[in-house]
Amino acid sequence: MVNEYLRIVMIPDPEGAQHLIAPVMRIRFTGGRAMNKPSDCTVFNAGRYAWVKKRIARTDVVAGGTPSETIVYSLGTLYGEWPDGTPFEGNRYVDRYVVSNGLITHMDVWNDSAEWILTPGLAAEANAANAAKA
């Protein structure tokens, strides 16, 4: 369900993801930015990237969850282009979701973008390391 949510919002089609979220959703984006719906994330990302997508490495469901509350983590990397058209990849992300009764109620987002924006050389180092692994 979380992977389907991510697939839809990465199109981006935030309205298409509405059926997967609770009527009241709490999103905490990088830097502690509070948001309430997927379209808030799309607007924020439009100012930060020319475009961005996620490569999901894994999705982990925390043991002990119940239908009323289950924690799910999505881990992987971001790739895309900065507003100036410079491509990037290998930007790590961790998303934490709370799923209650089949709907996403909370989403916390962490990634390396802030560090990469402040210190562009970090992106070049990560891209070189990824190229060496290939």
C-alpha cells in the first residue's frame, strides 16, 4: 500500500493518492515542515527540484503492528534534476508511515537534499561513488 502511494505521488498525481490516505493526514517533511496532504509535498518539491523520483530499495513493516496502527518504512535513493538542470542520483531517503485501518495517517520524510543543496560537492561525491560501483 505504501509503495502504491509512492508510485502515484511520484507521477506526480497527488489527487490520485487520496484514496490511500486518511481524511486528516499529518506530514512532516525535511526540516520539520508541516504539511497536510500529498499535493503540499508536490508543491514543495516543485520549488526544490526540476523533477524527482524515488528508487525504493526496500519497504519494512515494523513487527507488532495492528490493524489500528502499523509503522512502515520506505528506504532508498532519490534521483532527478536540480532546478538548474543538473542531474543527481544517490540522494538517500527514509520515509516513515503510520497506517491506521488501511489508510496512511502520518508520513515523516528525511533525505540528503538539504545537505546537497548547501554543499553541492556532496552530490558530486555521491554520484562519483555510485558510478564506481556500477
